[in-house]
Amino acid sequence: MTYDELSERPGIPSFILFLFSSSPLCLQFLREEMAANASGRVNMAAIGGTGRNGLAKIHTEKKAEGICHDDSTPPVKAHTIDELHSLQKKKSAPTTPINGIQGPFTALSEEERHKLQLQSISASLASLTRETGPNVVKGDPAKQSETPRISHVSHLHVTPTISVSDSSLKFTHILYNLSPAELYEQAIKYEKGSFITSSGALATLSGAKTGRSPKDKRVVRDQTTDDELWWGKGSPNIEMDEQTFLVNRERAVDYLNSLDKIFVNDQFLNWDPENRIKVRIVSARAYHSLFMHNMCIRPTPEELENFGTPDFTIYNAGQFPCNRYTHYMTSSTSIDLNLARREMVILGTQYAGEMKKGLFSVMHYLMPKRQILSLHSGCNMGKDGDVALFFGLSGTGKTTLSTDHNRYLIGDDEHCWTDNGISNIEGGCYAKCIDLSREKEPEIWNAIKFGTVLENVVFDEHTREVDYTDKAVTENTRAAYPIEYIPNAKIPCVAPRPTNVILLACDAFGVLPPVSKLSLPQTMYHFISGYTALVAGTEEGIKEPQATFSACFGAAFIMLHPTKYAAMLAAKMQKHGATGWLVNTGWSGGRYGSGSRIKLAYTRKIIDAIHSGSLLKANYKKTEVFGLEIPTEVEGVPSEIFEPMNTWSDKKAYKETLLKLAGLFKKNFEVFVNHKIGKDNKLTEEILAAGPIF
């Protein structure tokens, strides 16, 4: 049928003729419709019909066997927009079977468990003066409709000593163990300076303090700690009395209770289940809560239900200053530890690293009491089960070198050494970000994604891409992420006893060799000395690298005298046959400012040779002054750099610098000379003889 023949048919509108004249498919459809009709007339119900203004009507017809097509759905089960939003979220399902889990709340109903949990939190926030905890309720005050009616408790009265106050009339909302997604929402909505970067990480600002404040950290000195802790010259423990601690605690608790909402994290320290510590972190910022979520070990829902009373509590009121008229205060910042009360108070600094390192100090006190050696070290394990410890301060490469895609990561910073092996204290990693690149450190680069906290970094205001070379805020930019973000992390983070103990030093003088094999006395000498260069930005007020000594490669965190940790390390190395190494990741060919830093690729080759055991079989020669055993060659590393003098063009300047550093070592060690190790003092004499001779 042609268009002319179609146009002669009665009952066909002109617009239909136009469509069919321009479309062969439409013409074919019309032919089939007309053939199906005995009368030869088009079924206009199928393609049209006369409607308003002469336009065709479109009808849907039912076939005999049922409906042609029906995409309708039942109406949503909600009468208000709030009800609709409540349907969007469901209660988290348990991640582990609850069978077999026993605890103080096991036999209780869900409502009773919630009530006891909130009573525990209220007790943590109790004022020591008023002897009462605040009214607490779970949930965000901005989402009142979502707050469960059962999830609140009133004041926990003991013996009220003063009349009712305004604070007793309000509720404090508890945001308890929120997920990273929930904490992102809180940070972005309520905390200025919080942004999602292009990789998905949360960029935050720590305020005026972008590093630790070691001169503002204090420990309560009482009858017990007076005998047990290291006090005096060289010690990081600055004393305060019990009364001053309580004044600062009251100030922090009052500040936290004055807020509409606070964040509470109940988590664990130490992957060794027999020596696990329960910690509670109370804070005012989502940034702090997410940071500790990443850095501590994350409990399962069942472990939270049976968490009970924490072993240690942090009160982070860092947005509020301490009272400078309070005894012992020297600034508006104070980080206070009370080991008898098992509490820590933070005032006047929002730098999250204070919480991490404060808990590390606590572990340095608690673990040796159990004959467990606490270590400021990284740890990894080879495919064959060989384990290496990496000691070193920030900036020495501890995190970078312990994160090796060819080996399992146990942890990057804090560990315990028991008779059974090594366990990580933490549940995350805290890596320096300055000058970070995908090529040099791919594991750390790839770990910076959703859930990671990026501290004080600079990013493009439009693309949100981070510029890791930008030091506009600070050189001490950091990333805190869960350890499982490293693909080769071993979960649980435990390992057999170590075979290699690697001491890392960033030698700003450029006179230490890239690697040295150490005798046991030499290992102890350099472990107690803890020489490195204080890298810019790690602590407040440090702008350029400085030569420094930090006992046990972490004097800022140890609680006992360094010789006690050294004696434990010596006993464990001797018992299990571990080898000690000194690796310089600092300068070569001259001191800082004239030489150049040893290439990371060379250091990695050296570390690989230690892991494989090939470096034990190398030929060695002894250096002058320090008496260090240095290899003559390592595959993939230029042989001339192993003897530092070969890399200096000015030999006289090298010798002068070498003697200067040796003198600094000797002067630093004078404070340890009078402390004996062992019953016969033999080890002490061997350690002293292992130092530089000139």
C-alpha cells in the first residue's frame, strides 16, 4: 500500500498521514493493522482516535490472558517524611556469632544492657565534687525523632554534696561508637575545616597545635609512682600532684558535660587477647572520635554489649584551655596522666596524636608489670615466618620500612614482646604525609581513602586533590587509617618471636654508615641512646632537623628507667637468638645542609638483605671511633657509601664531625652510667665499652 492509497482511506487523521509519510516503520505497522481487520479499517484505539482538539487518544487494552504491563508497586509504609527516613536505616546485624560470648551483660535484655551501658558512661563523666554523673541519652540532638525512648538514664547519685545545678537539668547526648560514615556526617556538618578529599579521606584541622606538646605532659607523682617511674634529668615524666590533676579533670568533665553532645569510643589495646586493655575515649569532636576509631582495636557489636567498665579513660576537652593559675601549669595546654585512677585529661590542644601517645605511655607502665616488653617499633613478618622489629622516632622511616608489600605488616608503631611472640598494641597506622608519593610509598598512598583521617593537609579547593608537598599548615601532616587498609596486614596482628632487631637513626651529621651489624652490648648501647634527628614538625617549635637522643627510641613515652626496658630487650634477644642492626636513613656525603639523604631505594635493598639473611653472610670491616661492623657490599647498593668517609670530599671535616658526634653520644650516656643492669653489673660494663672510643 502506498501513501496515496492510504490517504484515500476514510477515518485517518491528517497528522497520522504525516507521520506515516516520514516513517517506513509506521507504514509497515499500519499495513499489518489493516490486514488484521476484516473490514479493512484501522483500529484507532491502538494508534489514536479522536480526542480533544482532534488529537488521537492513547488507550491501554487488557489482553484475555492478563495485563500487558504493570510496573505499579505498593505504597510506601510511611505517613510522614521522618517515618520514611527511619525506614532507610536498619539495625546493624552482629558481625560475629554471639554464642559463647560471656560478660556482665550477657544474660540481660537489650533495654537493660543499654541502660547499664549508659550508666557506665555517666559514671565516667561524674563530677568528683558533686559525686554525680550527668543525664545522658544516646543519639544526635539534631535527630530527636530517631532517639530511642529507652536509651537514656538520669543522674547517678551517690551522695550529693551541693544543691541542684543547671547542668543537672539538661541531657548530654552520647554519640556512642559511631561508624566512619556517621562521623563523616558529624564532622562535615559541625566542624569547620572538615572536607572530603578526592580520594575519599576526611581532611581535618587540629587547630593551633599541629604536633605534640611534650613540655605540657604531666604525670601524677604519688607513693606508688614515686618509686616505680623514672623521674629527674632526661625523664619525660614531669610531675604534678593529685589535687592539681583533679582540678584539671573537673574542668574537662564540666566542659564536656556542658555540651549538647559528646562522642564516646569504647575500644581495645593489644591484639594479644590475654593482655588486652579496655579503653574509653570521651571527646567533643568527630575528628577525635574517628581518629581513635582507626587507631585503637575496633570491638565487635557483641564485645561492645559486654564491654563493662573500662580499664582506662581519656577525657579529651582539648578545645577548652586549662587554667594557667592552676599549680604546675605553664601554658594553656595540659596533658595529664593519673596511673592510680587510670585516667588521662587533655586540655588546650586538639592534636589527636596526644591521645595515641598518651595510651602508649600507659602501656609502657602496665605491660612491664606483666613481664611484657612494650616497644616503640614497627614490625613485619616474611612469608616464611621470619619477624623483624623496626625501632625509630618519627621521620626515621619506621612506618615506611615496616610497610613492605613483600611482607606481612604486624604494625607500624607500637608493640609488645611476650614469651610467645609479638603483638600490635594498636588497630591502625599513623603515617607522615609530607612529600608522600604513589611511587615511593604505594601502600600508604592507597590506604588514604574513605575512613582515613588526613590531618592538616592542603588540597585544591575545587578538585579536593591533596598536595602532599604543601607545608602551609605544618610539615607534620599525617594520615590515620585502620591497619586493614594495608593489603598485606596480618589480622589478627600477632607474630612469632623476632629474628632481627633493626635500630633506625636519621643521622643529621652524615657520619654513621648506612648499615652496621651490632653485638648485643652495642645493640643495648644504641637502644638506650636512641640517637636520631628530630624531624621538623614532629613537635611544637621544631622548624629544622636537630641532633637528639631519645632513650629506647621513644623517651617521650616511656615511664620506667630506660635500663629496665634495655634489660628486658637484652634478655629476650639473647634467649631467642635475635640479631641487632643499626640502619642510618639520614645523610651521606656531608652533614645536613651539604650532603644528601640516603636514597630510600638503597635502604630498602639493605633491609631486604637483612630479611633474607644474606647480610649475615657478608664480609665485614670495623669503623674507627664507633667500632661498628660494616659490610663491604650489598646487592643493588653502591659499595662506596658503606664507609661514610668515602662519600665526604672534605676528609678533615668528616673526622671533626665524627668526633663531635662521638662526644655527644658520650655526654648523653653519662646520665645512665650509675644505673646497673643485672645482679653482677657485668652487662652494664659491656654496654659502656660498646660506645665510641676516642
